[in-house]
Amino acid sequence: MSTDALKFVKDGFVIGLGSGRAATSFVKSLSSFIKIKNYSIKAVPTSLQIKLIAEKGGIPLVEADHVEYIDVVFDGADQIDSQKFVIKGGGGALLRENILFNLSKKVVVMADKSKFVKNFTREVPVEVHPLARNSVIDAIRKLGGNAQLRSLDRGYPFFTENGNIILDCNFGTIKNPKSLTQKIKQITGVMESGIFLRKPDVIYKAKTGGKFEII
């Protein structure tokens, strides 16, 4: 799957690199690919995790604020609904990932078949400024959700690379993700919602036995 997705990479491209397992697999394939093809590219990482993997693979890196646009971004997803909206943020990089989605001319998402659902059912990660924790929790409750502060194994709050906290918000079954995420993003103190309004242009659906489907 990640090897097939390399067909969207061209010489001279600026490429966005998402976070998570699917993105990690792609970055390793990309590293070999650009050496074989002798391509000159630049890559924008969404997290320190993916930055370290890209550096190890010899992929030239640049920050998002140093480019006018991204030719194509490759990323995974925590859940994909029948409308092709995605939920991201399981790894906590949703703000940077959403910035790259909206900077990109093309968005390619790679996910296991278990991530595909009719309607969203998983918790929606919401990145929040620490000072707004309680007020956002109250506002999420008024929207019909139950917000829990994401914590590390020892009980310490999880902080994003931007210095923010993550609230994992349970809304049950979500039938209108666009409306919900617009309401979430209007809450003062919310930096980003894990429901992305920019839909992928290409979706890879991984099946068993190394097979995949392109949507």
C-alpha cells in the first residue's frame, strides 16, 4: 500500500508527512524511493516522531511556515466515515496534521479496513489551550459530549508538541460530523478538532494478505 502510494511523488515536490503507523511505513518506503529515483524533494513533518524517522532515512526536511503550499500529504486516519470525513489525533498531532491537510494540493490517506465505518463512533480528540480546560469541557457537554482529559500512563496530562492538552470527547454516534466540528471549533480555547473538514483526495483501504483498495 505505501509502495503504491509512491506514484503520487514527483521530482521537486514538497511532501507532507503525517504521523502514526501508516505514515511511518510510508516514510521508510519514501526514503528508498527518492534515492533510487534520485529525486530532489522536501518534506514537512507533522511530529517529532515522524521527523526523526525521516531524518534517519535521509529525507530533506522543511517547516510548514517555510513553504507556500504542499504538493501532496500522506497520512493515516483513526476512523473514516461513509462521507469520507476522517478523525485524526490519536497520536496528538492533529493541529499540525490539519494545517498540512489544508496546505496540500492533494491528500492521500492510508488506513486499515477496520478504520472504515458508516458513522463515526470513536472519541473525537480536541486540542485545547490548558487555560481553557474547564470551560471547554463545559461547552462540549452542552454539545452533547463527554470530554476526558488525555493522560499518560502515570496520570500526568498529555501535552502536544504545541504545549496544549487533548480532550477526548465522546459524542456517541456522529451522523453530522461537519456541523459538529464547526461547533467545536467555535469554542474559545479550542485549537483544533480531530474531525477534519478537508476530505482526502485518495484513500487506501488495506485488506488482509497485503491487498488494498483505492477509494
